[in-house]
Amino acid sequence: MKKSIIALSTMLFLAVGVANAQTEKSVKEAQQTQVVEQDKVEVSQDDLPVTLQEVLKSDRFNSWDVSKIYEVTKGKEKTYEVILMNGEKKATYKFDAEGKTIG
């Protein structure tokens, strides 16, 4: 009886170990795939969608100078990372194509 319990316990632990190893490998592969699919390119303010240009000219941001703008493409989705300066202060905002702040 003891040998049967020990054998079953050993098989259970091995099965759990194998399943866990496969899950960790899948997660790592998915993370690597996400990094490869992302593309970040510097663009000018004129290249932005009109709605986002209007947001940057609004009262909320008009006292800030646009330092750099990046268009980030992840799959089919485009977002924009805008670095703003106000004297010594620096702020980074992320926007969707509609001009809504994200993340």
C-alpha cells in the first residue's frame, strides 16, 4: 500500500512539474513576441492626427513645448508618446489616435 501511494504521489508531482514548465515557456514566448511586434518611430507634430494636434494646442498643454513625438505601432494599433518641456520640467504623455490620454 505504501509503495502505491508513493508511486502515485511521485507521478502527480512530475505531472505538475511538467505542466508548470510548459506554462512558463509559453509566457516567455508570448512576451518576446510582443516586444518584436512593437515599432517606435520619431515623427513631427504635423504628422499627428488632427484631433491629437488640437489636444496639444488646448489650454491643458499650451504652456508646454513639444520636445519629441514618437508614433508607436503595436500590431495594427497606433499610439503616440509625446515628451513635453516647460522650463526644467519634463512630462511624457501617451495618447491614442483620438487624442485621449492612455496608460
